[in-house]
Amino acid sequence: MANQTVSPNVGLVLPGDDHNNTPWGVNELLLVNAFNAIDARINNLEVKSADGAIVSRIGKVVITKGSAAALTLAAPIPGLPAAGGHDGQLLNIICISAFAHAVTTPSNKINGNKATITFGAAAANNVQLEAYSGVWYVTNGVGQSLT
């Protein structure tokens, strides 16, 4: 049977090798490597069980601390990803533990006029942030307030 590569996060299936089970050609390997790289970035997961800095600026952050967490988040880098920036990239933060966690950014780096996200003390509260021009914009979420 032919080998297949399935992209678990993007959900695409790349065809396997040919019917003779010979190795993939250069173009097929380039596609497989590209989808693996995309999946690795999409599937980035950072777990925060203590106060401190959120390192990720793309992917998912899960807050598990057993008391209110005080976290910091750097501003995204302006510009397109091809130029080393974060414009258009998403960061999802979800609270697994039911405490009033707070995420603080530099001044005016959330929606252009806010600096702190405070979650209500309930599990599953979350926020989705999209980077654009050096600012995080809230595009979705439940159970958080901005100040």
C-alpha cells in the first residue's frame, strides 16, 4: 500500500508514492515538508503553569496555574511573516483553571488602546488574538475583559 502524509492541523491528505512504491520525487517531498512546517507552526502549544512571559506569538497558550496567573505577552512584530513579522497570525489563549488570570502587554498593544486581558474565574474562558502592525486585535473570545 502506498504511503500517505496527512496534515493533522490543516486536514489535507497528500498522495502517497506511486503504484510501484518507489520513493517520492523532489516535488512531492517539498510539499510534504511544507505541510509539516505549517502544521508545526499551527500546532504550537505553550502551557503556562506559573507566572511569567508567554513566549509564543502564534499558536495556542493554555493556562493551567492553580491560582491567578500574572502573564506578560510581547507585542507582535509588524510586517508579513515572509519578512519576519507576525501580521495576520493568530494566538489563542485558553484558561483551563478557574482563576482570574491576567495577560499584560506593552501600553496600547491590545486593540490599539488597551494593555491587559483579565479572564473571569471560570474554566474555558479564552481569547483569540490576531497580530497586525505591531498590535494584538481581539477577534473572538469568552469571559475576558480588556483594560
